[in-house]
Amino acid sequence: MRSVHCFCALGVVAAGLLYSASASAQLVDVSGGVKGFAGGNVWSTPSAVPFGYEGNGFSGNGGGFGWGAGLYTEARFIKFLGLELGLTYDSSTLLRNVTINAQGVRYETQEKVTQNALRIPILAKGILPIPFGRLSAFLGPEFIVPSSASGSLEVKSTTPPVPKPDLSGNIKVEKTGSTMLTMGLGLTIDLPASFELPIELRASKNLSQPDAWADRVSWAAETQNTRTAPYTVKAQNSWDFRLGLGLGYKF
């Protein structure tokens, strides 16, 4: 968590310096407030999956959802260039449905991985002022610092109907930090009394997730040949997409 404290301290110091600059010379404008986010996650198909295996263990592509909320501060230099710092709590889930045929029974299973984390974006912005606010395009790194992770493996249905086996102990999740490359577009609408309404769409690519399946998922030594549980998944999105909505104040 030391890195989180460092980034928070840097954000506070940067906001203070930028606010002082804006007070003394009208070359820098500063805003700050809260933002909420919701959207989808993608787990890309890993490489080097042996023998065309497609069973449990996140051996293929998956998807999911995520949401979060947090604080942001934005400085704008001569109206056209900007820098945004943030600190956001994020809860992110990945899902994958797998069909398994065994001894004449068809099992429909679902793998689930959830990680809670702090996201710390440092985004450079190009800004276009418009009569009712401003448009922006942004790009920069976003650091994910995990706090907790969990997972489940559940049999949803069987054909023909048979008692569902309990697979809850067959999956483990390793909380994993990531560095994302975040990009997007934003619209900020001016409101009365110096308030503002930021609306944005973000897309983030994971720069630190390995491609190979063996580097994303590990198996107990005694089951490695048969590809049966238990197994451990590193909780990382390959891509995630977020729609953001907030409320800020122009200082």
C-alpha cells in the first residue's frame, strides 16, 4: 500500500501547487470532484494452451463487468492541455461458461473471478473549449493496486438432470496488480455556481498481463496432466471499458 500513499501524497501536492498557480496567474485552471464508473471487462484467449484444451481454467476468452467510484483532480494549462490524477475504488469480475461432458452427462459450469482494487490514473489531456463546457481526449497509465480477490466454480445445470457436484473449492484466485494503458474521450458540461458534469468513456489495455496460459493460470502438480481442479487464476483483465459520470467544482 506504500505506492498508494505515495500517489495520494503526490496528488495532494500537485493539486495544491496548481491551485496556487491558478490564483496568481490565470494560466492554469483547476477542477476536482467525484466520478463513478461502470462497464465491461475482457479476458483474452491465452496463448500456448496445450492440445486444444478448452475446459475449466480460463483457457479461452471470457467477459465480465466492473464498477467503481472515487476522486479526481484536473489541471488545465492555457485551456488546451490538461493533466488528471485520480484515486478510484474498483470492483471487477470476470466470467467464463464451460461445457463439460463426462460419463454421459453434460455439465454447464461457470468460472468466476472477482478482484477489488484501487485504480490510480495519470492522464494527459488534449482539451477543446466549447460554449457549454469542454471536450477532451486523454491517454496515460493507470495503476491497479489490489486489495482482495475471490473466485467460484459452479455447476449451473446438467443434462440429464443429476445431482450437481460441489466445485466451490476447486478454484483459487491470486490478487494481482496491473499497469493499464488508459485512453478515452470526455465531455464536461458547465453547471451553475462553478460546478461541472464530466461524462467520459474509457478503454484500458493491460500492459502487464502475460500472454501464455501457464503464466496466467497454475495447476496443482498432481492434476497438471489431467487439467482438473484445483487451479489458481491471476485476477487481471486483458481489457476493460468504463463509462464515467461525475460531479466536480472549478476552483
